[in-house]
Amino acid sequence: MPTPSSDTQSLTDDPAWVPLTRGPLDAEQAGVFAPMFKALGDPVRLRLLSMIASAGGGEVCVCDLTGSFALTGPTISHHLKVLREAGLVDSDRRGTWVYYRLVPAALALMGGLLALSEAVSIAA
């Protein structure tokens, strides 16, 4: 089974996918994108991703994330695991702590998928 990072890389390398406004996704492409969007469908995970993405130095220790939530450490760890499995963040263990960083290619792919083509007019 491919990993999220290999799925992201295969989409990056595959010129067959286009923004939703220019053509439909095939089943394999939808299967790669769906877990990314599902992961961001939770407010805690969306906040965690924004905290990781905006962290100075490009990464953040889990110890700096947990205090921002009225949740237990294991719950925060679960949410971070979902983000990691979706390919949106990557992590490294350093001693006791785990450090998280954004996977920019994943967000670029999601943004590209949602990009409006110039042929689409936005109803005002």
C-alpha cells in the first residue's frame, strides 16, 4: 500500500490531474485527496495544521502544541497522527519529544485542485 507521501509524490509527478473546474478526478486521484480533506474537516486538526505551518523555524514540538487545547495529550497525538497519515505533516522523534513540520507539496496539491480556472465565472 502506498504511503501518503508517495501518493502525494505520484500526484505531483502525474500531469493527468487538473483542478476540479477543468476536469473530474479519477477514483485513484480522489482516493489520494479525500483523506487530506477529511483530516482538515476537524477544527482541532485544522488549528494544529495552522500552528505547525506558521511555526517559526519550520517545525514545532508537540510540547508547544498541547497547551493551546483543552484536550489530553493522547487526544492531541491522535489528531497529529491523522494529519501525518493524510500526508499533511511529517515528524521526527528527538528524545522524549516529537517535532512536526508541514509537507508543503501536500498543501500545494490541495490548493491546485481547488484553483478556479479563468474559464469559470464566479456568481456574485
